[in-house]
Amino acid sequence: MKEMTFKTALAVAALSAASLTQAAVVGGESDNTYVEAGTSTVDAGPHTSGLAGIGVETNSMDIDDKVDFQFLSVFSPSDIDGVHTLSSPIDVDDPDHSGMGVFSFAQAGSEDVWFGEWSEAGGPNFEHRAVYYVGEKGNVDATMPTSGQVDYTVTGINQHTAGGALGGTLTADFGGNTVTGSFSSSALSIGVDATISGSSFSGDAIAIGGAGTETGVSVGEFYGTNAAALAGMATFSGNSDYDTAFGGAR
């Protein structure tokens, strides 16, 4: 099992050469050996820089060459779970887009917020898998609620196949500064018990699955006006097969 790296990517990028409004993009990944979530940097052809994006380390591309999820979602319609799955090779002739692995990702509400997983070849083995989340923050820090409870309908992605996503509810108590709840499928259940700090949250996670019960950590962010959406990940150093990305909206 690889050593877990918990990385928060925070960057500000121009949306175009015309110096459009800048926006902060924040996210993270469970392991940045092969993929890294952050601000999209590629601004050519159909790609747009300055959005929520992801980079992958291949023979032909560098992990810093991040592509926006809004563009990637066009290549694969979402399945019954609302998850897009994009497998290499992508149907683009130039440059070489082969060998990029398999991405399964979903959008949190209508925001530029995305979460998902990458693996070298997809199922059934999901080798060298990493989970991630990333989104455009805007001015969310200034519009975070300070009281009341809000339920978020959440989807979880773990070794994804169509119809196999996790589903459930996370409740944010903005007065008590907590995020609690769970989401599950027939194969796996994930519980979150986290503390809100600013527009971020972090805390404990518990996974119950076929290999038994594991305790881990949960991290994530609120995005959009009045914390319209959230995304994050639950990771488990004792069994990375349980690592799960999640996201949802009010």
C-alpha cells in the first residue's frame, strides 16, 4: 500500500489571456503519485484554465498540466448515479491522450465542484487508485452560514461501477460547527464526524465493508454562495480500498 499524502491545493489562475476575474480553487487527493487536483492550467483548444481541474502523470503529459472537469464531463454522459467515467484512450488525435487511466467523477450540485477517483485501469482491481475532490471557491468564506442546520444529499464514489455509488445525507450544523452523517451502498458504508473551521471541515471517518470496520479521517470544503455544495474524501490508512470521495448539494 502506498503512503498516503493529504494535499490541499490552493491556487489563483486567470480564466483567459484577457485577464478575466480570478477565482480560488481548493481541493485535495488521497495520493498525488499519479494525479493531482487543483486549478486547471491548460488553456488551448476546448480546455479552459482557471477552473476546477485535474492533472495526471503519463509518458506524454505532466501532472501540472491540469484539465478542467467541465470539459472532461463532455466526453462521457453521466450514468444512473450521476457519475461520469472516462477511460483512456480519449477520442482526441493530438496530442496523445492514451495511457491516462480511468477517471470516475461527479459534480456537486450546479457548482464548479467535482469529486471522484482515478485508477490505472479501472476494475476489477482498481490498482494505484486515488480519490480526490476540487472546486471553485468564489467568495464562499464571506457567505458561510453561522447558524442553522442544513442537509446535503451526498453521493460517494468508491471503485465505481454504474449503479454502485454510495448515497446518503450529511448534516452541517453551522451553529455547532459540525458535519455528521453517512452514505452507503450494498457493499460499503461510510460515516463522517467532522468539525467546521472557516469553510473547511475535518474529522473522523468510519468504514464498514466486506473487509471489516476501519477508522480513518474525513476532510472537505463548502463551496458556493451560502455553502450551496460540499465535497471531500474519507481515507483509511488501514485499508485504502475503503478510500471514498463524496460530494453533494443542499
